[in-house]
Amino acid sequence: MKGDHHMILRVIAKCLIPLIVIYAFYVQFHGEVSAGGAFQAGVVLAVALILNALVFGLTATMRAVPPWFTRSLSAVGVMIYAGVGVWAMLKGGHYLEYQALFGEGPGGHDGQHAGIIIIEVGVLFAVSGALTTIFYALAGRVAEIRDEDW
Amino acid sequence: MTDAVLGGTGTALINILLLAILFVVAIAIARLRSLFAIVMLSGVYSLVSAAWYILVDAVDVGFTEAAVGAGMSTAVLLAAMLLTARTAKPEKPFSRIGPFIVCAAAGIMLLYATIDLPPLGDPASPANSGVGLTYLQVNWYDTGVPNVVTSVLASYRGFDTLGETAVVFTAGLAVVLLLGFGERSLADTLRRAPKSGTRPGTVHKDGDGT
Amino acid sequence: MTPEFLIAAALVLPLIIAAGIAALGKFPNLREGVTIVGSFALFAVVVQLTMMVSAGQRPELFIGEAVPGLAFAFRLEPLGALFAVVASGLWIVNSFYSIGYMRGNRERNQTRFYICFALAICGAMGVAMSGNLFTLFVFYEVLTLSTYPLVAHKGDAAAQRGARIYLLTLLGTSIGFFLTAVMWTWALAGQRLDFVDGGLLAGVAMSPVVASALLLLFVFGLGKAALMPFHFWLPNAMVAPTPVSALLHAVAVVKAGVFAVMKISVYIFGVDLMNATPSADFLIIVACVTIVLASLIAMTKDNLKARLAYSTIAQLAYVTLGALLATQAGMMGGSLQIAAHAAGKITLFMCAGAIYVATGLTNVSDMKGLGRKMPIVFIAFFVASLSIIGIPPLAGAWPKYELMQGAVDGGADWVLAVLIISSLLNIAYLLPIPILALMPLPGTKPPKEFKRPGGAPALTVAAPAFTAALCVLLFFMITPISNFLAPAFEAPGTLIEAELP
Amino acid sequence: MILESLLVSAPEWAIDHAPVLIPVVPLIMAAMLALSPSGRLSWILSMVATAASFYFALLTLGRIQSAPGGIIEYWIGNWDVIGIEFRVDALNAMILLLVTGMGFLASIFAWSTIVAEVQKQKISLFLSAFLLCFAGLCGVTATGDAFNLFVFLEISSLSTYVLVAMGASRDRRALTSAFDYLIMGTLGASFYIIGVGFLYAATGTLNMAELAAQLPALSGNRSVQVGFAFIIVGLGLKAAMWPLHQWLPNAYAYSPSFVTMFLAATATKVALYAMIRWLFTIFNPDYAFEQAIFTFILAPLGIAAMVICSFQAVFQTDVRRMLAYSSVAQVGYMILGISIATTAGVAAGLLHLFNHSLIKGALFMAIAGICINYKGTTIRDFAGLGRSAPFTMAAFAIAALSLIGVPLTAGFISKLQLGYALFEHGWWWAVLLVVFSSFLAVLYVGRILQSIFFMPPANPRKTRKEAPLLLLVPLWILALANIYFGIDANFPAGLARDGAIAALGLEAFQ
């Protein structure tokens, strides 16, 4: 490699990536009120990571967020989501009946809020984990992409 | 489409313009041989359709389309493209007759079906007066979530969302099963050029995750 | 013992025997002991059942329904009893004979042979005692499948080819036509398949075309009956060892086919419907053509077993003919033919097998003068030939007489001519064999020495001698036998209803 | 009966939540397997999950049967009417039992073939994909919501694609066949969802029962008709209905032998179930346009499958391909039964569906047993195996005879029932074609059996190599079930009859 001729790219990316992550979390937690939700947040989060990988190299990214972690994250996400359903069931409700989480009567909203937030976390985990895993698997097949290849 | 909903000829023109762009891009994707151009054009397609979704008041769908279609898919497609050749092989003439007939038939049927579809945004249409209306009516009392889309996705039809989460998980699983974990190449890279400060050992240990 | 138990015993005994044979495969003497003892036990059971039938009882056994409407039900009536007695009785003889033949020939896979034999007998018992078409079909196929390994016993290319033709023809006709006919009957008869005295379909209104098609499906679907043009499996199956040929021709397989034709015409169609069915006349012609053509072909065959095979095709078409004539005498003749032909044909085959074990000869032309060295075998052959031809005082005389009577009753006088021609042809292709063997023309080369030291094993000689004697005996027992059978062909509702306990 | 004692002994929560637990347990377990450190542990967990599903399916069936004509309605999230419903009646209770039962047997035998065919470090993920597929199939069967069905269909399809592609380590052609399957399957799923979209636009609901209630008023609506067509084509693709079956022979021939067995026994059956659900429960066969479709489209397609694919099967040299074509042909029988739209016809179709699952499960399981020890699955490779692996091949022979429809096997009963139904409907010509196709089955099955039992081995093998015990046990369970249900078919036939009554919406009569 002859010098770093991606300087501008790197600097801008360095500024952008934290913003993207923050935006992801905004989308995630503001989903109750406005457009967006965990799916979109998960994608945005994964995109942040992918941007990181494209600009700073796959190896560095993989070292920061290892593949086993993303893979497990996705599985854990599914388990969180499905687990909320089981939790409701253990509380005597139907599957995924958030109302039953805290044993509220109709009109009580704590269970709904808690349930929705937890499952959204599950979705976030599952989506960002799975998408990053997919990217890792695809990009990891070839050695680092050189400039001439683009 | 009633003007009352879409608000004047201006919007209608933009509608037509966007759909025309979509049509042209789709034709171009079908005709092109260069995979890179195809990937980029499909990103364009997603972006334009996201814009159009927002125009027809489906903000959530538009947002998702922009994030997944234009962002994620393009990145993944590019990564996949690296594994293969850059241009598609030219196909034999007439080899696409079958798919063309299928497409034409499906298109004709779709057109035929639209005759009896209710107009877009018609408040009396079944889609707006059926269970959709009920959601709007009972949502606040039931869930206390201001955004009905969220409460439908996460609560009323939360099981579908669980299923979709599982679909995403399956997709990740599928790619890993087929292509490996991507860790081998990482390990290779590390072995070939051990830079200062790297800890190859951890990676190897991690790579044996399952 | 209750009739239910006896029927169950008749069905289960062969299975137990098969299991015993499988378990004792390592000890040939014990294994054969099981076969012999079992066959006697089965015969005893069947005889007891037959006595009940002759006393007017109709032993029944209902095991259960596979699905509603498809019942495993058994009901023994005179026809079935006759077939059961023939099959189980001849199994005893054939078992003794098999022991001599298989050991004398040093055949391989003898355990498999005896197991399949026992299973085939189980199939035959099931066919004989079946109380509805479903049960009949099931056991008919059991018989097909269990005899397939027997036909393929030798395992060489010819045996495999013969066995494949055997299996494909029988399975093809039974699945293609017979099963269709069964399903059709079910739909026509209002979801019933039972064998009913006087005919299940007797009261059902249907067009002559439907009845014709149904009858054609039944008769051709019973490929085991070897009616032309579905006869070719039988000559092809002669690659099997001789005891198997005896089983195919005399004991169970072809018999099961013609028996089923008889049973279906009596208990599914009934006499009246048979007479009203146009295709019956066509089938009578087919049967007559089969009789004459098969006899003619038999004359051209030099291979003894091939000649006997075509003879079987011709002779058992008599039974089909009798059933199709649909007169009391005709049906009686056909039924008698089942017994008479069994005794005669098994003798002939066992003689052929004895000759093969002793000398390795299979061609008729090589057997001239052989009778001097094997007198008992050829005398038995001679007696059995006379019986097949139908010369009194031998068993074969009665069925021919009854059939002629039936033909006249049924207004098909020309069938008389066919029967007479057939007898003449029988004389032409059967009699020269024993006569030339016993009294060779002057100048014939003396036959070769025995391949096997000591000639044919004693068991392979004693068995045909016994059955030859049976041919004579049957002639004189005709009155009890026909009295026994008569209720089957009586008009429904009179005799049988009265005698039911 | 066993079911009753199960019901009595089961805890209350299990009975209450049984329908939803059937897919959820394997779904959670699938996620857990992705974290599992050892393949063997994963295998045991996958067995636990499928066994649990099987148990819940039995409970569900018991609940249905204890109340004749009963329907279990389970609203997920307890959102009555506006949420997603799991709705189990006699029809899907039967399919659930079949799928979970076959899945359980498949997971038992999985280990011995997976270790031979899948890389060691991928076993956990492979089993995870299997459980996802299993959960998806269960979900498709249990759900009462048109869109939820699509979601589960996607879960099962996606995992199926990758399971098929996993055969690449044995034969690279698995990749292309998986890709073909992916294209066709995605097309099918898209068609389905387009159809559902039209129906939603026309009715404003996704609940199947609600759809069924609203559709009669809309029978002339064009978007409903087009939606119907799209849904049937989409499901037909999944069910390998002729001529939409092109993906199936390759997918069966090149995927790992475990996957072939599981798919053959369950996947097309579930799609066919969904089709029956749409054809009869949601749409009413009394519609004029549906009547015409039954007589002039479904029946000819079923017959074409029966005859043409049986013919194609006769000329195959690879046993798995041959059986794959035979599967398409057998789907033809089922569709023919369905197409006459009488209780007897649908019951015969369902019974054949049940029996065919047992048959193909046993056949492909035996082939998997052969693949472990011997290379190659052409007919020539099977020569003489009757001596080398007598127990495996005896079970194979039983199932093969059942495939032909030899008496005393399950296949016979269902063909007989089909014939009855056709005769009752007056379609005697169709019976002749069924019979002709059976005869073709004699030919192609006969070729394999003859090679196995009467041909000398291609290369003499000195040692006897039977399939491992773990494989033989489920194999023989299936083989004996084939015989048992050929002698006493009251259980499956009762299920099928109740299922048909439920499908046709008739009042239950017992």
C-alpha cells in the first residue's frame, strides 16, 4: 500500500459511524412514537459496522466485533423474543400476551410497554447480528479487498 | 386514484415520474450484463421505491426499503459480487421465453385483478374498514402505544414479527452454513501479515465458536 | 372346537410352520419334520371344517375392518371347502415329494423354499375361506408374492426372467383389472363386498354394458386363471423346481385363479346375472379358444414340463368355462374339475420331477423306453393321463360329463364339440409319453443310465403313485362330493337358509 | 386409548398451550442450537424439541378427538379477533401429528447420517436449520392466519434451501439444485403473498375463518379470483404439483440423505395441506369458478403427474431421483382425490398423504442407511445389497411394496379408498389411470427390488455392513407402521375422514 489515499474517507467515516449508531438507537427506541422500529434499527446498526469494515478493513472490524459474537447475538435475539412469549405463558397468559407479564387488567399498559421494548431489543439483536454475520461470511471469503479490485 | 387523497395533479405527476423511473431501471437491470452496474441500479430502484412509498403515505415501509433495500442489500450484494465474476454470461436467445410468458401472464392477471380493487385510500374499502379500523379504535386503550404501526407489529401481530425475526436469523444461519464463518480468511490474513498489536490467538479461539 | 378357532387355525398354522421352518433352518431333518407335521395338522383342521360345511354349517370368522367397509372376514362354503381340502391335502403329498426332490437334486436355499411354500399355502387357505372380495384380493396377492421367490428359486438368468414375467403378469392383471373390478363392485353394490348366496350384485340394477365390463375385468383380472391371452406366465414359470410347478399347477396358484372365477360368478354375480350378462358368451368363446389352442400348442412342445403347462392352461379353462356357462351342471362340472385336475396334474408333474431327478431328462423324445427302468413312475403317469383325458373309471370323467350336460342346459351345444376335440387332443399329447416309455417301438435306442445312482428317490416315486391311486378313488367318491357341492349352486334362500343353525 | 390417558396425565398448561408450543419449542431450540458447543449435544436437544412437538401434537389431537368436530382456537397474545389465531381442527391436527411424528423419527436417525455427510463444526448449525424448517412446517400447519402462514412458510423454505445445498460436500450439483429450488420456491412464496394481498384488499382481514365467512359474498370479485389463482399456484409450487415440480427431483437427489428423508416425508405434505385448507375451508367449493378449477385443472394435473412422472421414474437410474419422480406422481394421486371434492375423495387424498409420508420416509431412510456405508445411489450400486444389509433392505422392500400398493400394506388401503371415491363420483376412467400408474410403480420399484435381492453385487463386498442401529430403529418403526396400517387402518383412515369432514365444513358425523 502506498500511503493512505483514503484519508478523507476515513476521517468522515470516523465522524459518521458514531452518528449512525446513535441514529440506530434513536430509531430503535423512538419507534413507539414515530416511524421505524427494531428492524430498521438493526439494519442501520449493521450498516454502521459494515461501513466500518469497508473503510477500516474487515480484520479490524472482526477483531472489534468478532464473528462468533454476531452469530450468537442473532440467536440470542430470537431467544429473547420467543422468551417473552414463554414468560407471558408462565404468567398464565397466552403466548406473547404482554398484558399478562405483570398480571395487569385491561387498560394497564406497563406489560405492553415492557413487552414491546424487550421484543424490540430481541429483534434488534437478531437483525443486526444476522446481517453482520452475512456480511462477514461473504466478505470473509476473500482476502482484504484491494483498491484495484473496485 | 382519487385526487382527494393524493392532493392534486402535481402529486399525480410525481407519481407517474417515479413509477416511470422504476420501470426504466427495472428494464435496465434486466438488460445489463455488468453485475456491478446491476447492483448499483438495484440500489437506485430501492431508493426510488422508498420515495414512492413515502408519497403514498407508507412511511414505515419507505424507511425500511431505504434501510434494507438501498443500504443493506447493496452492501451484501457487493460483497457477494466479490466472490464471483463481474459480468453475467450472455444468455442464449429464446432461453427467456418461458420466464417472459410467466411474467406476462402474471402481469395480465394483476391488471385484471385491479379492476375490482377499491381505490387507494378509500376510507370505505374493506382494508380500511375491517380489522385496520379496529386497530385504530382500540389501540390506545389496549396498548398505550401512540404509533399504531408499532403496536400492530409488536403486539397485535407480534407473532408474525417473531416469525420474521426467525426468518432473518435463518438467513444468517444459511449463509454461515454455506460459506463458513468468515473467520478462516481472518485467520489467514492475520497469519500472513501479523501486525504489531494483533492477537491472533484470540481470533483462533473465537473461531472455534461452535 | 369352534368354527372361528378352526378358521383362524387354518390361516395361522401355515404361518407358524413358516416360522418354525425359519427357526430350524440349520437342521434339515427337524425342518422337514415341521413341514410334514404341520401339513397334516392343517389337513386335519380343514377336514374338520369341511365336515361342518357338509353338515350345512357355514363357519365364519370376522377379524376386523382395515377401514370401515374393508373387512377381513372369512366364511367357508362348499366351494371354498373343496379348494381348501385339495390344497391342504396335496400339500402333504407335495411336502413328501419336495423332500425327496430337493435333497435328490441338492438344491440350494431349501429353507427359503419351504418357508415360501408354507406362506403360499397360507395364501391359498385365505383365498379358499375368504368371506368377501377384499379378503380374497389380499390373499390372492399374498399367494402371488410368496410364490415369486419360489419361481425364481434357481436364481439364474432364465429363472429370473421367468419369475419376472410371472410377477408382472399376475400383479399387473390383478392390480389393473381385478382391483378395479373390486372397487367398481363396491361402488355398485352400495359399499359392500361380501360373498352373498345368490350373488351380491343380483338385485342391483345396472346396464348390461356395465355388467359385461365388470365380468371382463374380473375374469381377465384373475390372471392366475391363465385364460388366454394372459396365460404366458405359466409356461414361463416352468423354470421353477418341479415341486413348485406342482404347487402352481395343481395345488394352489392356477387353482386359486379358477376358484376365484368360480366363486365370483356364484357369489358376486349369481347365476341369473351371469346369464343376463352379454360378455359371458364372449368369455365362453375365449375359454373354448384357450382350451383348443393350448392343447394344440402342447402337442408341439417336446419339453415335458412345457407340455404339461399348456395342458394345465387348457384343462383349467374348463373351470372358467363351467363358471361362465352359469348352469348348475356347468358349475358343478367346473368345481369337480378343480379336484379332479388337481389329482391328475400333480401326478404328472411329480412324475416329470422324478424322471428329472433320476436321469436329468426333460424332453419327451428322450424318454422312449425309460418306462422299463422306472415302471411305477410311468404307470402313475399313464393313469393320471387317462384321468386328465377323462376316461372312466378315473376322476377326470365326471367333470367332463357334467360340463357337457351344463353346455347343453345352457344352450351352447357347440361347446360339446370343443370338449370332445379337447379330449382327443389330450389323448394325442399325453398318452404317447407313457406308452412309448413303457412299450418303446422296436429299434429305439435304450435310454441312458441314471444320472443319480439308484434312480429316483423313493419319496419321489411313492408320491405320484399315491396321487394316481387318488385319481381312481375320486371317481368312486363322486356322489358325496357332488352332494357336498350342490348347495353352492342351489337357488338362494331355499336350502341354505333352512340349514343354517 | 393412548390419547385419552395422555390427556389425563398432561398438565393443564400443556393442554391449553399445545397448539402454539408445537412450533415455538423447536423455534427456541433452534436458536439455542446455534450457540451449542458440541454437535452431539445439539442432536440430543433437537430430539428433545421434536419429541416435545410430537407430544403437544398428540395432546392437540386428543383435545380435538375428545370433542367431535371440535376446533381449538388459540389467539396469540390473547387478542381476540384482531390478533393472530392458531386454529386447529381435525384436518390440521392430523397433519401436525404426521409432521411432528416424522420429524421426531427423522431427528433420531439424523445423527448417524449427519456425521457421515456434514462437516463436524457445522453439525450444530445444520440441526438448527433442521429445527427451523421443522418449526416452520408446524407453524404453517397450525396457524389460522393467512399471513402468518406465509411467515412460517418462509422460515421453512429458507431453511430448506440451505439444507438442500448442504449436500454440496457430497455432490456439487446440490448447489445448483438448491438454487433452482430457491428461485422456484421464492416465486411460489411471492405468488402466495400477492394472492393474500388481494384477498386482504377485498375483505380487510387475514384470519382464515373470517376470510371464509366474508368470501361467499365476494365470489364474483375479480381480485378475489385472481388472489385465489395466485395462492393456489404458489402453494402448488411448494407442493410439487405437476407441472410445478421441476425443482423436486434434483433437490431430492442431491441433498444430504437426511434432508431428503425429512423433506419427502413432510414438506410437500404441508404445502398440500395448505392447499386443501384454501380450496375447501376458506374458499368454498360450491363457487362456480372453483368447481371448474377442480374438474378442468386440478384433476387433469393430478392425472398428468400420476402418469407422466411414473413414466419418468421408470427410466431413472438413480434411486433417489426415481423415488423423487415417484413422489410427484403420488402427489398427483392426492390431488386427484382432492379434485373430486367429496368427503370420500378428500379423505382418500389425506389418507394417501399420510401413508405416502410413511412410505417415502422409510424408503429414504433406508437409502440414507446405504449412503453411510456405500458410495453411490444408482440402481447398479444397489445390486446385491439384499445380502450385505438384509435388515435395511427388508424394511426398504416393505416400504417399496407399500408404494406399489400391495395388499396388507398401507399404500394399498389408500389406493383402494381413492378408487372407491373415484367410482362413487363416477370417474371410472380415472380409476383406470390410477391403476395404470400403479402398474408403472410395479415396474420401477421392481427394478430396484430385483437389483437388491436378485443381482450379484457389483463389486463383491466381504463384510456385511448393516446400517447403524440408530437408523434401523426408526426405519423399522416406519416399515412396521406401513404393515400395521395396511391391516388395521382405522386410525389413519379415521383421521383422514375427520380431516375431510373438517375441510369440507360438514357437520361431524361419527
